[in-house]
Amino acid sequence: MATAEGVQLNHIARESSDVKRLASFYQEVLGFEQIESPNFGDFEVIWLRVSPSLSMHIIQRDPQSKLPVGPYAASASVRDPKQLPRGHHVSFSVSNFDSVVQKLKEKGIETFQKSQPNGKTKQLFFFDPDGNGLEVMSRDVS
């Protein structure tokens, strides 16, 4: 049997009980752009462009869902950014790392900063308003 060809990541989906709040967070902190999204009728969605070939789909949480509300909603979970380097998170590389760090400080968002073992790549871990783990890492633009 043949394997999939031309595979690339298409989108990241996040469910939320407050779609507009979560979309605003990603727009304000990471500069994602709202793009046209389909009208699913019975639930709200907002699509954001992350990069030319990647989007984030923020989907209104189904109140009948049995899924945890967020990663820290499970009984043994903690909301400590120091735990994220080895935990579930989505990472975005940015060319203005220090500006993003400052933006998060201004918003009062708790973060954990470290560097990769080579010392060249800076990493910042934090949670979005729904408890999803995030990482922002420096990207060399030289």
C-alpha cells in the first residue's frame, strides 16, 4: 500500500466556549489574521491565517461533548508553563521574539523562558485563555 504523498500540516483546530475571546488572543498576541470561514449554521467558527499554508480553526465548543474543556481541566493537570517543554503544546517560530515576550508581559500572561541546548534558539512557553499550551521560539532572520 502506498503512503501519503505531499503531506503538510493544513490547520490546527481549537474548541472554545468563547470563540471571539480566543480568536482575539491569537490576533493580538501572535498577529494571526482572520480569514473567511464557512457558515456551519448551528455553531460558531472563526478561522485565522497563521502562515500562507497554515490556519487555525477556532470552533464553538459542543456543550454535549465529553472531551475535557482544556488541557488543564483533567484531574491531574496543572497550569504551569514550566511543565510545557515536555507536555502538549503547539509551537510557532517568530522573527520578533523579544517583542512577543514584551507583549505577553504587558498582558500579564505567565510564561517560562529557556533556550534549546545549542543556546541559539530561545523558547517561551505559556497558555492561551482556554488552557492550550503554546510555545514561541526565536527564528534567525539573517
